[in-house]
Amino acid sequence: MTWNVYLSGEIHTDWREQIARGIEEAGLSVTLSAPVTNHEASDDCGVKILGEEDESFWKDHKGAKVNAIRTRKAIQEADVVVVRFGEKYRQWNAAFDAGYAAALGKSIITLHDPSLTHPLKEVDAAAMAVAERPEQIVEILKYVIQHA
Amino acid sequence: MTWNVYLSGEIHTDWREQIARGIEEAGLSVTLSAPVTNHEASDDCGVKILGEEDESFWKDHKGAKVNAIRTRKAIQEADVVVVRFGEKYRQWNAAFDAGYAAALGKSIITLHDPSLTHPLKEVDAAAMAVAERPEQIVEILKYVIQHA
Amino acid sequence: MTWNVYLSGEIHTDWREQIARGIEEAGLSVTLSAPVTNHEASDDCGVKILGEEDESFWKDHKGAKVNAIRTRKAIQEADVVVVRFGEKYRQWNAAFDAGYAAALGKSIITLHDPSLTHPLKEVDAAAMAVAERPEQIVEILKYVIQHA
Amino acid sequence: MTWNVYLSGEIHTDWREQIARGIEEAGLSVTLSAPVTNHEASDDCGVKILGEEDESFWKDHKGAKVNAIRTRKAIQEADVVVVRFGEKYRQWNAAFDAGYAAALGKSIITLHDPSLTHPLKEVDAAAMAVAERPEQIVEILKYVIQHA
Amino acid sequence: MTWNVYLSGEIHTDWREQIARGIEEAGLSVTLSAPVTNHEASDDCGVKILGEEDESFWKDHKGAKVNAIRTRKAIQEADVVVVRFGEKYRQWNAAFDAGYAAALGKSIITLHDPSLTHPLKEVDAAAMAVAERPEQIVEILKYVIQHA
Amino acid sequence: MTWNVYLSGEIHTDWREQIARGIEEAGLSVTLSAPVTNHEASDDCGVKILGEEDESFWKDHKGAKVNAIRTRKAIQEADVVVVRFGEKYRQWNAAFDAGYAAALGKSIITLHDPSLTHPLKEVDAAAMAVAERPEQIVEILKYVIQHA
Amino acid sequence: MTWNVYLSGEIHTDWREQIARGIEEAGLSVTLSAPVTNHEASDDCGVKILGEEDESFWKDHKGAKVNAIRTRKAIQEADVVVVRFGEKYRQWNAAFDAGYAAALGKSIITLHDPSLTHPLKEVDAAAMAVAERPEQIVEILKYVIQHA
Amino acid sequence: MTWNVYLSGEIHTDWREQIARGIEEAGLSVTLSAPVTNHEASDDCGVKILGEEDESFWKDHKGAKVNAIRTRKAIQEADVVVVRFGEKYRQWNAAFDAGYAAALGKSIITLHDPSLTHPLKEVDAAAMAVAERPEQIVEILKYVIQHA
């Protein structure tokens, strides 16, 4: 049984790489997926492929929808959705992904600093686990996948 | 045919009252619902009813889950989910509600200042309409409900 | 038991009125719904409520989404979806509605001239009945609702 | 993760081949599917296999249902449904496929000339991307599948 | 809480009337529904409303689909589906209704003579109760609705 | 908006009456439902209505299925499922109801003494609230229904 | 893309073998499934594995449920459900399977002699194709799977 | 066709090993899954990975949720859910799993001593088979998978 794990949220630190490394070292049967984490490519994909826009609203709109083709599939196929909130930016897309995953009955694990506990309480309330460090994500996956 | 409209998000301005007034004046057959908008009551409901907690994490957790009993029913029964983002606070619960509503196939209308367009692009991309002022919400409801 | 019947498609003849009249005369417990049939209002609703657009693509896009708030609810709540194809225009929205209704398991009745049989074969194949005249729709509803 | 992409609609130009070639050159992990694109075989399959009909309506009916066995499976298993509208014919089956795909929550990409924007606005409104040329479909797939 | 009860199957004895009478005497909050039980009307509805057919296959086909508009709605809205099998005829439509109801998770009650136990074992296996006489159906409804 | 609340579990104390009284005093718009709480009637309903059995297994089987007609409908229509565990008996049906409700996405509230926390941890983990006294159930309902 | 085809119904002729042979000769990527077609094994499986019963009703009941473990999985995973009705026996299980498959949105193909058209009209009305001979099933599968 | 079988419930005897051995000897194409059966590891996983708790309630809560990541996936992917009840402990998690599986339409097989028949009647009523010994589970799997 392979596990599909989607890594949603913050794109400015190497938390995804840490998790990927941990999974590899543990030899877990996990397929990781993620949004496009190249910020510029992600912002520009719509207009670059489908044509320029004068209005920044429509530029954003086109890009967000192209990105959604990828993220919707990834969440729909995921067994576990890890949602990472960092210190910076508003990260509404991460919270949106969490809500989307919750409605589909996916197991959610949030990953954030305790200082964000109060504003994230509704998201944490929908989670199966609330972690602070990437290695805890790896530990959870090891436990639920490998333990006998 | 009655329409159920859930008003999610920001609780520090009177946008819900403006929409309610507009709906009443237009004589629309709409049932409005909303989260508990009394900030203190919302924060304290868990521990007040179910017992105190030493850790603020668990206080938040208990409260968020009690509130979810209300918000999940409201979103599940809604035809339209209006999600309002204001200037202040992180409002991750609003984005979470939007993701939850999107996965259920609800018609979403976002309501926010154009200055928030870029960080809200993923949420707007899932919306049927992006409004800036409460009266636009009323106009949309008038149009989709009353027009012949 | 009330029946919800959505009347999708062509907006340039009075077929909806004919059906409504027949239902009233027969005293059937039917709630009819329809898209906004005022062509101009339907085309302009997006920009009129949510702000002008320079590009006609985005004008159409905004309008189509506002209209979809109405049509999606109507189809989702319908027991029967009547889809009317006339002689003029491409009427892709009618075929789109039929496909949407088919995937939701709704009972579809198509209403069109026999001359359109070949190009409509895929839509007719998903229908419970293929009618040529509005009074046949009324007869079907009388039969399925009133007969003992 | 393999992607299933269903190519619906117009059968008189080589757009499917162009997309297939682009996918192959890019080395994407994509499984393409399509309706039977041999016009005569598609029209005749019902009566040829299941017996002649005197009435052309029933000939069409039988054929459309046999074809539906193929197209329903393809759409249900698709991650992305590309719907192509050409200049000729009424192509109601393409719009029907789009509606069917929309109700199932599939990511839709439309492919058509800008001259068709107005009559296709309801279909485009349900799409994640609106393309004009087959190579844009390939670019989108490259982006959502391969980008890191 | 009102209960919707669909009475499927045999149309040549007065078992539906017996159940209706028992429900009325017991004052149960039950809405009964049934297929059209006039055999001739049921057989002829398709051609009578939608036009004659030379082939009896297509006459039957048209009629069965018009009848399905009624029966599908009735089963979909039912809380309980009672399926009655009599001594005569093949009654495949009754078994079809039972399978349809089973897949939708409806509570099924079968009603038949013990002599039919062996050929009906698959249908009975999907039922919540297997009754022999109409008054047992009334007793079950009394028990599940009225008992405190 | 009316709330449907199903009261599952223990039948030997008056906790249902306490909740009913509190709801009435608070004037809440709540429809309560419950299994048949007359132990003997519940055990005997199957054989009494559908005929005696020699084997106690089949007596239990018949009765449990008749009771399931009632409880499945009640849980499926519930917004909130309260599951009460007492000190005595094994109460596997209560835990079964909780699992059933969880899979349907219902809001669960458990009601039990803290001494049962460890064996009930899996059930509590699926709940939106864990209460110890019936009046807390009433307080939660007051909060989620009436608060502004 | 592999196709799963479930062969339901009559067990006294070699129609399944004919279809299997045709599929093999055509080199189609099809996985066939079927109920247990050994009549005696099918009737006895319940009591043989789980213990004898005095009452034939319960013997049948136990067996039908064990068999349902197999048939439910097969139908749920099927793309196409072929339902064969022969001249003998009541074959209510075949009609039940058809109803079950219809509610799940599976493509149904019926296989029967034209003499059964009238009593099978409700089942045929839910089918994508009505065949008379096993080789027609093979032709349909060839067409929908292999044709370009 | 591979079968996924989830073995829920009692963890103090070797019934899972017996079933695994029987499946291996029979050469069945079955993938077995199970909860973590190391009692201590299961109880401690939450606090060990995610941080200590002062309150035993929250220790249990954290652990139960981490375990649920594993069990929910296993049940959702299962074709058959075997639920074992032993003589000791309250085993509410086993009954909860059964209810969860029932609502998802999984085939349930219970495994328990006849002395538990009465308290387990609601769970048994939702099962396709009620077994007393592990070898009966193997026999059922052999029958439904291998028999022709």
C-alpha cells in the first residue's frame, strides 16, 4: 500500500526537502506531491501560456486556475495533506487547501510554530495532528505506515 | 425556492448587517447564517461549557470544534457562501471555509478590497464572483433570485 | 410531493409560458425554474454589478459565472430538467446543462424539432424522453405526477 | 503519478495528434483518451452491431449509447478534460461532455478560436483554462506535471 | 419527521390499499408513493404521449423511460422501499427497483410468500425485513415511527 | 433553520429527558430523535412482527434489523449525533452509531464519565465535543443555534 | 486503460465462455468477473462455512450474503455490467444486479432473447445496449476499447 | 483483482496471524492491513511524536488521532472489514470501525464467540457474515475470491 502525501503551503524554507529526505532514509512507500514552489513561475504561468493581461486581477486569475489543475488532483489523490504555515505572508491558499482537504475527508497534519496557534485554531481543529517541526511529520508517517 | 446564504469571515465591521438590510429591502427569499460573531464568546465557548484548560492550545481546540458544529452545518446547507476578508488579522478560518465550500461545490462569492487581490488569487479563482462592497452581494442575490 | 422542473435552453420563443400554463391548468404540484431569459440582462449582469471590463472575454466570463450561481442551484434541486433546442444560435449552454444534469442523475427531457435529431443524438441518448412540442412536456408531467 | 487526459470534441482536424506529439516530445506521464473519431464508424456502430433500424432516430439512439460506454468511462477516469470546439457543425456533444465533466469536478480546458467566445461563455466559465492552440494544452500539461 | 415509503412491485392485488388503510388507521406520518399501477396506462404512456412506434421494442422502451421518471424520484426520496413479489409474471422491474434501492442505501422490506424464498434470496439478503402479509408492513412502520 | 439531533446510546437513565427539558426551556428549534428505548420492545420487535425464531441468534438478527430502519434514518438526517456511554453493558451499538455518524461527516458529541476516557479515546477523537453531563449538551446546542 | 466487465445472470449455458473466448481472440485489455457459477456451491456456501441451519430461509440468507461479498465488489469495480437473462428460472438476482449497477451509474448491457423484451423493458431502459447474442457483447467491447 | 482486507479489533490473541497464514497457504491475492497492534506503542504514539501532555485525556486524544490516520485509510481502501471482538476489554474502537465501514458500504465480517451474540446484534446485523473462528474467515475469502 503506497501513501500519497501532499505538501501544501509555505514555499520559502526547505521543509519539503527535509520531509523528503526523512522519508527516503526511512524507506517509506510514500509518493510526495506539492504545488509549483517556484514563486515567479507560479505567478506567471497563466499569462505566459495563455496570453498577457492588462489587468493584474486577470493575470492572477489565469495563473491561479492553471495552478489549481495541479493542486486539486494532488489533494484529491492524497491520503495525507500536510499544511505548512510560516511566519510571513498571508498564506490564504494554504488555509484554502486545508478546508478543501477537510471537506473531502482527508487526514490533515498542520505544521507551524506554536505562536500561530490562536489564528490557526479552526484549521488545527480539523487536523489529525499538529506538528512544529518537519521531522515530526516523518515520525508520524513512519508510525502509521511501518509499525506492526 | 428559498436561498441559504452563509456569511463567512471578518467580524469587525457591519458588512453582514448591510447585506441583511439590502435583502430585507429587496424582499428576497433568503435565509442568512453566520458564525458566532461575538469574538469573546467564540473564543471562550469551549472551556466555558466543557471545562477549563491549562494549555491555551487545548482551550482554542475545544472552542474551535464547538464553533465548527455551527459552521459546518451552515456551509453544508448553503447555496451561496460569501467570504469576506478585511484588512486586519490573518483570517485563516475564512480561507478554510472557502476551501471547504469549494470542495462541496457551493457557489462562492468573495468580498474584499482590490489591494488583497494577489494573496487571495487562489480563493478568488474558486469563486463565482469577486465583490468589493456589500451592496454588490445584494445586487447579485437580487439578480439570481428575482430576475425573470 | 412537489416536483422541481428546470427549463433550460432556448429563450426566443414562448415555450416556457406554454408549459407553465399547461401545468397550471392541470393543477400539478410543480415548481418551475429557469435561467434569466432576458438576453441583455443575462449578458450584462457581470459587468453591471461587479464593474466594467475592457475585454469582451472577461465581460462574458463575469456574466456567465453570475448566471451559473442561479443555474447550478436550479439544476441541483431539479427532479426533471427539460432542455429545449431551437433552430437558431449554437446553444452550447443548453447542451452543457444537459451534460451537467446527466452526471447528477437527473431525469432529462429534450424538446426539439426532429430535424435536429442527428446532431443531438448524444444528448437525446441521455434523456428519459424526447419531445417535439411543449404540450408533450405537460402530458409527461401529468402522467408521472397525477396518474394512480 | 500518471495523468489521464480526455480529448473531447471536434474530429475534423489533427489537434489530437498535435497534442499527442507534444506530450511525447516532452516525455510527460500522460494517458490520452478520446471518443471514436472515425465519423462513419461512430454513426453506424449501433445498428452495425445490434441490428438495423428503419427509423433514423433509433439508429442514432443506438449508436450514441454505444459510444457513451466509451466516453463516460473516459471522462470519469480523466484528471483533465480538454474540450475542442471548431468552426463547423453544432458540436452539442462536446458541450454535453463539458457539462458532464463539470458536474464531476474534473479540470476542464477549452480549446477554441476567440471568435467563439460569446456563445461558449458558459462552458469557458466552468474551465480552468481557455486555450486557442493545441500547443498551449501541451504547455499547460508540462507546467502542471513537470514543474518543481 | 415524515417518512417516505415507496411501494414497488406487484400490481394485481390490493396490497397497497391494505397498507394505506393500516397507515391511516394508525395515524402514521407517512407519505406513500407507487409506480403507475394501471397496467394499460403504464404500457402505453410512451407512445401515447411521444408518438407511435412500429416496433414493440421501442414502444416498450419509450414507456419504460417515462415511467422511470416517476419511479427514480420516488425511490431516491424514499426512506423505506417495500418490494412486493406475487405469484405471477416475472416482475423483473420489482427486483430491479430493489437493487437500485440497495445501492442507494435505502431500507428495503420485501413482501412475498415463503414459497418464493429461494429465488428471492439475494433480494431478501439486502432487506431489513422479510414480510409475508401487508399488515406486517404496517406493524413495522408503527414500530419504527411511533414507539418511544 | 431547524436542527436534527439524534440521541444514541445508553437507555437506563433519564439523560434524554434532561436534554429534552433543557431544549424546551431554552426554546431551541431542535427536533430530537432516539432509538426505541423500551428494552424489551426493542429486543422482541423482530419476532413479534415477523414471526418467532428457534435460534436466539436469528431472533436478535431480525430485531436488530427492524431497529436499524429507524436508527439509520435518524442518523442520516441528523445534524448532531449525541452518543451516551454509561457504566453498564457493552454498548457496542452506541460505538457503532458513532462510527456510522463519523463516516457520514456528522457532528458527534460524546457524553460519558471521565473514567471511560481511555477505552473511548477513538470515539472521542472523532467528536466535536466531549461532555460529562446532559446540561452541557443543552449548553452547546444553545450556543451553536442561538448565539449571534 | 483496462476495462472491468462483470458478467451477471444466467448460469446454465456457456455464454460467459463465449465472451471470454471472443475477448481473448480480439486481444482486448479486459478483466472479466462473474458470480460463483457452480449452482450447488453457491447455494451451500453459507452453511458449509458458517454452520448448518434448520430453516431453509436462513440457509439461503447466509449463502446469499456470502455471495454478495463477491458480487458487490465486482459490480462496484466494473466499467460495464453485462446482465444475461435466459428462458428458465426467475432470475431475480440478475435484475437486482442490474438495478444496483444502474444506481451506481455503470454502463449496463443486457443480453436476452427478443421474446423477453416486454417483461424486461424497465431493465433494458436502463441499459446502454440490448444484445441477443454473446458475440455482440464482444463486438461492443471491441468497438469501445479498440477503435480509433 | 486484488482484495484489500482490514483486520479490526482485538489485539491480544493471534487471530490475525492465523488468517494471514491461511491466506498464504491458499495463495489468495489479498492485501491485509491492521491497526498498530502493539498496545503500548499505540497508546503512546501521540505524545511521543508530538509532545507530552499533563492531562491523560489529551494524551489519549493525540494518540487516537494519529492512529486514525492509519485506520481511516485502511478502512476506506478495504473491500472486506473483519471485526474481531474478544472476551476482554470494552473494544469500542472495534464497534466504531464497524459502524464506519457500514456507512461506507464495505462488506463486514464479524468474528466473535456466540456468547457475545446478544450485545453484538446491531453490529452483526450490518455484517455479510458472522464467524466464530479465524479459519472461517479464510474459507470465506477462498470462496469469494477463488471459486469459479
